[in-house]
Amino acid sequence: MSRKSTQILIKSVILNEARGKFKKCQICQKEFGLFHKEHQCKRCRRAVCQNCANHHGPVLTEQGFSKQTHRICNTCKDESESIKKFIEQCKIGLGRDSLSIEWLKQSGLTVDLAKKEYELAQKENDRAKDKTEFLKMKQELQMVMIDFWINLTYSFREFLFYLTKDIESDLLQQQICRVLGAILLQYPEIGYSSDQVLITTFLLCYCSEASAYAILTILYSEIIPSYLYPLNIRKSPYDYQNEIDQVLQVLEQGFKIKKQDLQIIKPFVQTRIPRYILSLGINLFQFQTSFYLMNQMLVGPKTGYDNFIKCLSVSFYQQLEDIKYFINAYEDAEAQILRNVKSTQCEKDFLQTKMITFIPHKRVTQSVVIQRSNEKKPSNQIQPEHNRDPKVEISIKTDQSMAEYATTQDKSFQELRRKSVEVKPTPEVDEEKTNLKQYIEKIEETLMLKHKLVTELQNRIKELQNQPPQINNNQNVDKQLIDVNEQQRKRIQEQDTQISQLEEQIKYSNKLQEDAQEMVSTIQKSNKELEQQLETSLRTNKDLYIQIKDLKNQSSQIQPPSPMTPQREKNYQINIALIQKKNEEQLQSKLDQEQQKIVLLEQQINQMNKELLGLQQLNQDKLKIIGNLEVRLIELDSTKRENEKLTLEIAALLKKIEHHELVIIQQQEDLEDLKAKYDQLSKQHEIQGEELDQIRIEKRQNLEEYNRKENELLLIIEDLKNRLLEMTKLYQTASDQLNQSLDTNNQLQNLVQEKDENIKILEAGIAKGIKKIAEIEANHHKQKEDDRKTIEELRQIIDQNNQKINELEKDIAEKDNKLEEHRKEFKTLKVIFVNLEEKWTKLDNDHKDLNKRHEKLIAECDEWKKRFNQLDGEHKDLQEKHRLIIIEYEKVKENTNEKMNELKSQNEDLLRKLKALEDKHQLLQNQHQAVLDRLEKETQNHIKKVGELDLIIIGLEKKAHEYKTLSENQKLEIDNLKALIKELEGKMAQAEKDQQHRHQQLIIQITAHLEKVAKLENRNSKLELDVVDMEKRIQELILYNQDYKNEIIKQDEKITILIKEAQTKESEIMKLIEVIEKQKLELVEYNKIIIILKQENEKQKLDLIDYEKIIRELRQKIQELELIIVEKEKKIVEQEKSIKKLQTLLVQFKTLSEEMAQIN
């Protein structure tokens, strides 16, 4: 029974166990029926017939092979036997190097080098800084292994069972933990996923731990693209559109599938291709097909990923009809792919896809995370010999020193690349960048020198290889030189590839640094602009707040004037109220406008905050990861404490267990008895179940037959009805014919008399007709004889032609023999051509590789240009926004200044009016005092005239009374105005409160921005510290460069020695050149001979073509003669038919004449 865990960590194929789903056998495609029953293979769950599943045997489950035997199909039987043969032939064992030696050799590695790399990685594991992915793997490994053993397919399960049956269960898990742990600690940028457990287990079946580690580094550095690393997929999910397009391209171009079928398949490919790519097809195909996929990747690492995609498309092509049939049930389609796709057929179909080239995807195809340095071979491999020439020893030493120099320089170059990637882009790094550029220029100069040395060494190697063995004593020395030179040539080629890769990586890292610096500079500029805008807005708010306070103070200082003339006081108070209202309305309008501008500024600030949050999310993610790690550490501590408690409890429980063991033994005996009974019952139950299944199947089959019979009866009834209708129609036609015959009889009786008269005339015509028939028969006999003669002549011509054809065939056979002899000679010459063509193809391939690299570089340059143009456009947009904001700010500033100037002018006017009124008030007071003085003098002077003045006094009293009433009315109006002023002050207070509240909100936002700015400053400080570290490292590198320069000087001296040696060997080289020229002349002669042979072959081909034309013409003539004969025979047959018709007419006439005679 196939299980499915709640959380699927290992990708597998679900096999449907339901019966009755298929009407045909899935192997021989015969329909099931009464005599052809349906069965099920218990291994692959196919619906099969009895002929395709004759075998019975144990079936492998999660607990091992079953005790009972089950039905197994023929394909499963063959597959299990092939797995056993494969293990025996290849001598495969878990954790043992078998096929891994060839895989490592294809990447220029050996098992010893892999062991050294693995030992170094294990030593450096404790020093690793980033252990998050390793800890994640360690926590999930137990659950993944449980899910692994549950979700294994029947094929991979059987293979692993044979490898792990004599091994402890925990050994595989420990090996996986060590290998995967080393990878994740050395290269944490790859990330962890449960699919890596599948891949490592598959590799450990053919490799030791060290070689599995090396092959995993090859996979992630040379084959698997960096965007498919688990960590990158977690950060930014990938849509697999490029791989989908490639699969459809292979199906369309390689296998010529129609676009309609591709549209039907496309949803299956889109949904299921991530499963096949992430697991590399392991546990989704049969074991041998998954091995074929892995072998195709590792045999050619450069084209490994493309070969893997082609193999996937081949598997989909083989099961195209099943995918179309199960288009709505993808799990069933996957099950058909698992069962039916085989490695032998994949090898045949893969040949059709070799000529297909994929369009380069605009991405980083190579890993930036892992950079494998091709380490130099150990010195133990080159064994010293006693009889060695001192000049040869000097050359070998120089070559070894060159190799050491190249490896050390590569290591330093890789360290520089890592540092360039780790440096975070800031505007302060510009100075450091200039220093780095200078350093890179120095490295390029050293690389040029190195390239010159390499070219000189290659020339010298070629000269030494072409040197013939002249002296017996120098033979061993020449062999040693050739071996050493071949090794050095390989090293030089590897170093050239490394140099090209490093140059590309330097360019890529420089581009990344420039882009990052531009982004940081733009963000910092935008932050500075925002800070300036905030400062200006705060200043304007403060100025407005101060102006409002000043106006309030001025309004409070303005008091009603001292009592004077009533009309002037009223006018004065009314003017003050109107002015205050106008000022308040203007201030409110200004406040509303400024609030709107503040809202716009807040929106802009929010947008910039979002951009800053995008930058801060990275740090937050890191902090979250750190927090999760701390939580996990705390959980680990708690688990440790709980484990200690559990150990104490376990010790106590062990004592109790010893007491309970005796009871358990007794219970086990009882259980064994119960198990025996249960086994018997289960057997009976299974037998009954099989019987019930057979009965159900028979019932279904009986029902189907019953339905078929009913349908047949219905068809028979319909046929009978149709026949009845036909019979009725025939009856009607017969009745009509009888009526017509009666009518004809009546007509005949009328015509008999007429015919009696015409009989005599007819008898005369018959006599003439008989004479004509005799003449026709005579002519017919003559034509027959002529035709027979012509046929005999044609047969003679055909026999002659056949003789000629036989003679031609004999000539052709003789010429074929001659052609075979020429072909043999041509093959011997062709071998020479092939060798020359192989050399040419190698050069052509190298040229193509260089062209491809050039195209990739051009594509990358185009991408960076596009990105630069985008960033430039964004920068221009930001500049325009900044310019618009500045223009708006200047407009606002000008408006506020104008309004402030207006307010100042209005205040000055009011002050002037106040001063004028105060002057007038003082004048009125002075006049009043003068009047009083005059009155006193008049009273003293006119005391005698009291009578006259009484009337005047009464009038004055009346006027005084009127004046008092007027003053009281003015006081009431002043009180009303004061109340209005208080209401206005309350409104102003509320407006001030609202403005203060908004101001506080702005201050809170500004504080948040200042905190963000502080965080950015902290980052900058960290970056400055990193820059200081970089300066130290650069100084160390400069010291290293000085050492390298000294070494270069030493090597120059050695090169001078080599040049002297080369001069001594120039004479020998001249002799070699003469030998080569002789060989060239011989080659020219061979070429002439080949040309002559080609010409002869072409002549023979032309002769053959002529013979074939003659044969075709003769055959055409024969066919034409046969057609003429057939036509004449047809004419003869037609003439015979016409004669028979005439004879029948004569017979009819005779019968009619006899009948007429009888009637008469």
C-alpha cells in the first residue's frame, strides 16, 4: 500500500491501487473479458492480464520482502534482475568509489584530490561563521529520512535494499549529515532543501564521502544554475519559464510534434517540471533511467544541464499519448512515466536532440558562490629517475615553479574576488575602488607576463615533442620530457581557463559594485533632500507660529481709547473689529493652504519611507534569522536539560524493565500463537478477498455481456423491421409489375397481328444478320491470330531484355566488388583524413567556445546598459520631482513673504492711525481744559449776571444729560465688542491647539526619520570599519605582489637559461623540419592518390547511374507493352460479350418466332 505523509518532504510518484479503472492490459494492450481477466502487479500496481504476469514472488515493502508470494508482471521481473546484474557488474557498494572515478576524471579530478578537499572542508567546519543552513538540515534530517523511506518508489527501494541490507540503519543518515554538512558550512549561500538528501543518497551509492562531496561541488559550480539554489528560490521564487520553453523546443524541433499537441501537454509541463528539476529526476523514474540522467550531466559538465533538459523532454515524448490521456490527472501521468520510460529507449531518442541548440537565457548561468580551483597534482605522482639529464632537471624545476606560481596567484585572485563581492557599496568606498583598480591593472600586467611565459613553454613543448630519438642514451630523457610537457600542457590549459573565468568574474563584480554605489548615492541624495524639505517646513511653521503670537500680543495691547467724542469712538471700534475679522480670515486661509502643502510633503515622505523600508527589510530579515537562532539555542538548552532528566528516569525505568522482561517473554509466546492464528485468518481473508474480487469482476463482465447481448438483440430487431419494410416494398413492386404485365399482354395481343405482318420482313433481316455475324466471326479469328503473334513477339523481346538485365547485374556485381576494394583503400586513406579533421574540429570547437563567451559578454553588456538606462531614467525622474518641489517651495516662500509684508504694512498703517487718534484725543483734552478755564473766568467776571446765566446753565445741564446717555450706549457697544473679541480668541486658541497637534505629529515623524538616519549612520560607520579592514588587506596584497615580483625576476633568469638551451637544440629542430617536409610531401602524394580514387569513384557512380537509367527505360517499355496487352485483352473480352449478346438476341427472335407460330 502506497502511503502519503502529511508534510511531503521527498518528491515521489503516487501509484493508484484501484482496480477496474483500465479496460485493457497496460503491457500487451488486450481488452479484458471473461476469458481474459484483469490482474494487478503488486510491485508496480499495473493492470495486467495473466499472460503478462506469470511470475509469483515476494514483494519489497517498507519492512522488507513479504513472506507471502504475490503476482509480479514480466517487466518488473526483468527490471529486478537487471538491477542485480548492474550491482554485480559495476561492483557497487554504499560509500564506495565505483563509477565516481570516471565522473571525477571528466572534471579533471581524482579520488586523492577529492579526499584532500574533503579533509580540508572538515577541518574548516568549526571555523564557519554562517551555520544557519547546517542547523536547519540537522534538525530536519530525521523527519526527512522517515519521509524518504516511506515515499521511495519500488525501483529505487529495491536498489537501496540490496546495498543497505548488511549495513546498520543509522550509517546512511550519518554519511548524509557529514557530506551535506560540509557543503552547507563551506558554501552556506547555496541553502538547504530536502531534495539535497535525495541527491546525496544517490551519489553515495556510487561514491565515497569525499568523492560525493567533490561531485556535489561540481554540480553546484558547473551544472546547476545559481537561480536554482534553494536559498535563492526561497528569497525570490523562480517561474521555470526558460526550462518549459526548452522542453517544448526539443519536442517541436527534435520529434516534430504538432503545436496542438504541445498546447495540450503544456499545462502538465508547467506544473510538474519543478519536481523533476529540483530532484534531478531521482525517485521519479526507474532506477536505471535516473542513473542515465545523472551520468549525462556528470560526463559532460559544460553541457550537463542542457543534456538533462533534453533527457526530460525525451521522457515526455515517450509517454506523450499517456500524458494527453491523463491530462486532468497528473499523478496518473507521472505513474505511467515511472513505469514505461526506459534508459535504452532514452539513449536512442537522445541522438535526435544532439543537433538542437538552446537560445541563451539572460541570466548568470555559472555559479558565483562556488569557485573550484583546479589544484596542482601532488609531487608524489612525478617520480624521480636516476639517469636524468641536468638540463631536463632544470626545465622540470622551472615548470614546477611556474605551476606553483600560477596556483598561488589564482588563490590570491580568488580571495580578492571574494573581498570585492563582500564589500558593501557606499560613497566612501570610491577611494578604495581606485586603489583596487590600480591593483587589478597590476594583476593584469602579471597575467600578460604569465601568458607570454606560457606561450614560450608551449612552443618549447611542441619542439621537444617533434624531436626524433637520435641517441640511445637520450631516449629515456625524451620520454620523461614528453610526459612532463603533456602534464604541463594540461595545467597550462586549465590555468588559461581559470584566467578567463577570473577576468569575467572581475568584470561582473566591478559592474555590481558600480550599480550598488549608484543606488546608494541616489538614496542618500533623496534622503538629504527630504531632510532639507522637513527643515524648511519646520522653519516656516515656527515663523508662522511666532507671527500669530505677535498678532495676539498686538491685539491684546490695543485697548479702547479714553472717552472722547462718541462718534469717533464708535467708528474707531468698528474699524478695529473689521480689521481683526479680515486678519483672522486671511490667517485661516493661509493655515489651510499650509496644511495642504504639509499633507503633500507627508505623502512624499511616506513614499521615500517605503523605499527606505525596502532597504531595511534585509537587515530585519537578518535580525529575524538571528532571533530564530537564539530561540533555537534556548530550545536546545531546554532539550538538553530534559534529556538529562530523561536519562535519570530511563535509569530508573531500566530496573523496572528487567522485572517486566519475564512477563514480556510470556506475553511474546502468547503473541506468537496469536500471530499464527492471525496469519491463518489473514490468509483466509486474502483468499476470500481474491475470490470476492474475482466474483465482482465476473459479475461486471456478465453485466457487460448482458448489455452487449441486449444491444445485439435490439440491432437484430431493427434489422427485421427493415427487412419487413423491404418485403412490403417488394410486394408493392411485384403487384405493380403484375398490373403492368397484364397491360403488356393486352398490348401484345394487339401487336401480334402487327408483328405477323412484320415477321416476314424480320426473317429477311435475320438472314442478312446471320451473314454479317459469320463475317464478324471470321474477322475476330483473324484478329486473335494477329494478337497472338504480337504477344509472342513481345515475349521474345522481354526475354531478350531479361537476358540483358542479367548481364548488367553481373557487371554491376563485378563493379560492386571493385567498389568494395576501392572502399577498403578509401577507408585506410579516410582514417588519415579523420585524424586531420579531428584536429580541425578541436580548433573549430575552441573557436566556437570563444565566440559563445564573446556573445555572452555582449549580452551581459547589453543587460547592464539597459539597467543603466533604466537607472538613469529613474534618476532623471527624481531630479525633475526635486526641481518641481523646489519650485513649489519657492512659490510658497514668495507667497508667505508677500503676505507677511502685507501684514506688516497693515500693522504699520494701524499703528499710524492709532498715533493720529491719540494726538487728536490729546488736542481735544487740551481744548476742553481751555474751555473750563474760560468758563471759570466768565463765572467770576459775570457773577452779577446770574439770572442771565441760569438759562444758559439749564441748557448746559440738558446737554450734559444727553452726553451721559450717549456715553452709556457707547459702553454697552464696547462690552459687546469685548465679547466678540473673546469668542475670536477662543477660536484662535482652538486653531492653535489643532496646529500644535499636527505639529506634534510632524515632530514624531521627524524623530522616526532621524532614528532611521541614525541607523544609516551606524551602517556607514560599520562600512568604514570594513573599508579599514580592506585597506589592511590591500597592504598585505601589495607585500605579496613584491614577493611575486622577486619570483618573476628569478623566473626571467631561468628563462634566459632555457633560451640558451633552445639555441643548442635548433640544429636538431632543423632536421626535424626536414623530416616533417618529407612527411608533408608524402601526404601530398596521398592526397593526389585520394583525388584520383575519388575521380574513379565518381566515374563509376556515373556509369551506375547510366545503367540504372537504361534499366528504368526498359522497365517502362515492358510496362507499356503489358498495358497494351491488357487493353487488347479487354477489347477481345468486350467483342466476345457483344457476340454473346447477339446470340442471345437471335435465340430470343427464334423463341418469339416459334411462339408466334404456335399462336397462329
